[in-house]
Amino acid sequence: MPIFLWSIGSNAIDYSNGHIIPGTTFLEFFTSSVLGSALVSIIHFLFAIIGSVIAWLILKLKEGK
């Protein structure tokens, strides 16, 4: 959840600074921001799970020795 909020906040700052494609409506920008933030959150979650599994496997290997 924090990475989602961080990404939304980053997009909101970009919008307020005018760093958008000319002609983009607020609804288009908002929809793209939410979907992009969801994608970033999913990717972050997957890497966190992979890292946790790797750490768990390392601990299991150390316990076996």
C-alpha cells in the first residue's frame, strides 16, 4: 500500500507541475496514474515475495547443516 500511495503522490506532483502530455484530461491522467501505480505495486510485491522466498530458502539450507 505505501508504494501505491507514493506512486500516486508522485503522479499528482507531476500533474501539478504540468509534466503531462498536452490535451490530456484530468480523468485520463487519473486513470492512467491509478493503473500505473497498481502495476508498480504489483511488481514491487512480486519482487518482495521472491526475495522472501530466497531468504527463507537460505535459512532452511543453513538449518540443515
